[in-house]
Amino acid sequence: KITGLKNFIAPNIVFFLLAFSIPVLYCIKTFSRNFAWKDEITLFSTDIKSGQNCTQNLRHYGTEILKLAMKEKDPVKKKEYANKAIDIFRRAVQIHPKFSECYNQLGTIYQEIFLIPDSAIYYYTKSIEASPGLVFPYYNLGTIYQITGNNAAAAYYYNEAIKRNPTYLN
């Protein structure tokens, strides 16, 4: 039986080498990729290297950088993270000008970190123009208008948020 197996493999050696080497190479690639899954920032910073023109990669990476900015206590580092996130989100909307989530994140940066309501309003409005069904920019506009004392505008945007998603908890 062993000689029969040798007689079968010998003329098909190229096929067998390919058949076994391709899965081995994929196993090695999969194993090496495991290190990128350490945490979300590691994963998305790894993905951005190979997919720097992928808007989803940019959005995910920018969101992780924004989370770092929101948690950061040192005001200098906080602004560095925020500026980096701005660059990432702007890159995404240059590639895909209708990327509503990135406009919304830009609005969040200007609202929460830089405290510039006019810029936040601009980006939330761009988010709504890009995707009128997304609830977050309506809610965020309602919040800004409420904080700035424009209760009529706040009520309008809160009601619009409810229309877009009646189950939105905020």
C-alpha cells in the first residue's frame, strides 16, 4: 500500500506541495494577525496601514483616537488626539463625501473637545445632509441648541431625532 501511495504522490508532487503549502501560509498569516487583536486601537491602527484609503478603516481608527481624546486628562494630549482624529475623519470624507458618521464625529470633536458650537453645528448639519436617517446628528444638534439657550431649535432637533428612531434612548 505504501508503494501505491508513493506512485500516486510522485507524479502529482506539485499539486500536493501547493495543496499543503497554501493552507500552511494562510495559517501563518492568521497567526501573525492575532497580535493585531490585542485591543481595538491596535487592530484599527494595523488595518489603517494596509487600507489607508478605506473609509471604514479610517472611521474605525478615527473613532478609537477620538475615544482616547475623550478620556485624556492632559489638555495638550487631549487636543493632539483630537487633531489627529480630525485629520483622519477629514481624510475619510475626502474619499467619500457622503460619509455621515465621520461628519458626526467631527461635530462631536468640536462640541465636546474644542467647545466650538458653530463648527459642531456645521458638521452635524453636513452629517444630516449626507444621511438624513442617521439619528445622532439630530440629537447632537438638539443638545447644542439646548446648551446655548435656543430651546425652539433644541425641541425641533430632538423631535427630529425621535422621528428618525423612536427607540433611541437619549
